[in-house]
Amino acid sequence: MPTLTHAYAAHAADRNLEPFDFNRRDPRPDDVAIEILYCGVCHSDLHFAKNDWGFTQFPIVPGHEIVGRVTQVGPEVTQYQEGDLVGVGCMVDSCRDCQACNDGLEQYCLNGFTMTYGSEDPHDGSMTQGGYSTFVVVSERFVVGMPNGIDLKSAAPLLCAGITTYSPLKHYGVKAGHKVGVIGMGGLGHMGVKLAKAFGAEVTLFTRSESKVEEAKSNGADHVVVSTDDEQMAAVAETFDFMLDTVPVQHPIDPYLATLKYDGTHILVGLMDPIEPAITGMNLIFKRRVVGGSLIGGMPETQEVLDFCAERGITCDVEMIDLNDINEAFERMKAGDVRYRFVIDMASMKDKAA
Ligand SMILES: [Zn+2]
Ligand SMILES: [Zn+2]
């Protein structure tokens, strides 16, 4: 029997999220059925609900930072059993058989990965629906295990914000002795600071607002630069090995390129729109600098970031909300009024469902 699931869904770009009941499929042979305990609220959730990228199919249940407890497993599942605490991030499927998938880089699947919400399920053609809900069914390949002792609430955002910042730091070999800049102090940026510090780097946070200077330092940044202050920017010219750019809206890149050493790397993890204003080629060529992008991380690396954070006691700073407060949370997130991630406590929905 399919499982009746209580959720909040967006039904149109100009409407608030509203209560929405739907059925989750029975587990397929390799599926894990999960009762959702917590779900983080990511900026992408808001973009999807508002159809900012133009391809949202309504109704849509957002949420891709899911932590829950296994209630049932299919007969072919080997890694998980009933009662296990698990997580689901931004992907729930891929072709599982291309070079990228075989390399554990399912996010770069040559045939396209299946998003946790808003994608067509390749097996039955239904639309996937995310974690603003009481229950989810996911193939075990796309499920990660919660390490013993990890705080489940603050672990939820590691499944998107954490892996998104961890993956490029790891890929580009950030280590002790490196100077790393992190641009933006939101959900991604504050994790970027903590993780870059854990990799051994000296970390500078770039923020537009003077008001975030103390806050950034209390989150572990060694230095803070107010990016709107030309003098402060000039003082860090040709300083950094690596720049992690978490800003999700268009912003000038050239001023940050000037702060990179020769061979420095500037990685975008938030901006989906065209780079505007354009980058000046000379700023790349004359110092052999690189500008690139990075998308979440593969499944092995997603497990790795959870284990890494559990071992080192690294947590995401979260503010807990009830699911029926989601529209207010969206408004506050839009205004930058969250330190640093909202996480939905799904217990609020269970009471209602009973
Ligand atoms: Zn996300
Ligand atoms: Zn693939």
C-alpha cells in the first residue's frame, strides 16, 4: 500500500506553500522508506517554489536536506535496516552506469541526475517530491548513514550546504598553509568558513555589511574584509590561494580576482545566472587564475562530509521551525534574517496527522 504523506507544497509561483497530502510509492527492491524527522530549508527551495529558474512543475514539495529514520527496506537493500538514522540530500537517482556515476560523482551523471524534488522519476514518470513532508522513499544508493552521535538537527544542512562547500575545498586541495576567502555569510558561507578552517586553511570572510564582522569571527573566520570598502579590498590584493563564492545573485567577480595570488582559483557555488558584470580576461590571463563552478557532491563524498563533521564536532548553526511556519521562514530567508539555516522539525506534522 502506498503511504499517505503529509506535506507543504507550492501550487503556483505567486502563492504561499499550503498543506498537501499525497502518496509515496511502495519501496522498490533497492529502496529505503524513511520517516522524516528534520528537513533543512535551502535557498534553492525558495527558487523552486517561486519558479525563479522557469522549470518548476507545480505542485512541488521542496526540501533536500532530509534526516529521518528507516521504517522499511526493500529485499535487495544491504546497507540499511529498519530503525537506522539516515539522510537524503539533493539527488535521489541517476543512471548509475556512466563514467561520472562509476566515479561516485552522480551529480555530474552524463544522463542527468534525478533531483530530490521537481524531477521526473526515471522509473515511473512521476514527479519527485521533497522533504517538507512526513515520509520519503529513496533508493539506497542515494541514502547516507548518520554517524553515531551526530546532532541530527544540525546535520540536516550538511546534506546540501555542507557538501556544496566541502566538495570544492577538497577537490582543489585546500590545506594548511593556504589562504582561503569565503564570500557571503549565509547558510553556505558559514559552513564554508568552518570547513576551510577544518582543512587547516587561514580563512577570510568577505561580507558587504560591517555588521557581520564580529559574527564571522565568532564562527571561526580568522579575518573579515568588508567588500564594499575599497581600502580593505586593496589591502588583501594578491593574497588568496582559493576563493569560495557562495553568493547566489549577480555580483562583480573582478574585485575578488584581484585578491587572488597567481594560480589562484575562484569557485562559484551559488550563482546560476550569467556572470554580470563580465569578468575581465586580463585578470585571469596575467596571473593564470581560474574561475570555475562546483555542484553539491557525489554520494560517497556526501557520506564523507557527514563523517568528517561528526569526527570534528563541526555543526551547522540552525533555527528550528514548524512546517506550518514555512512561509514566514521563506520571507525571513529572502531578507537574510536567519542564523544560518532553518530546519523544520517534522514532529509538528505528525501531531497533526494523528
Ligand atoms: Zn540546497
Ligand atoms: Zn550516470
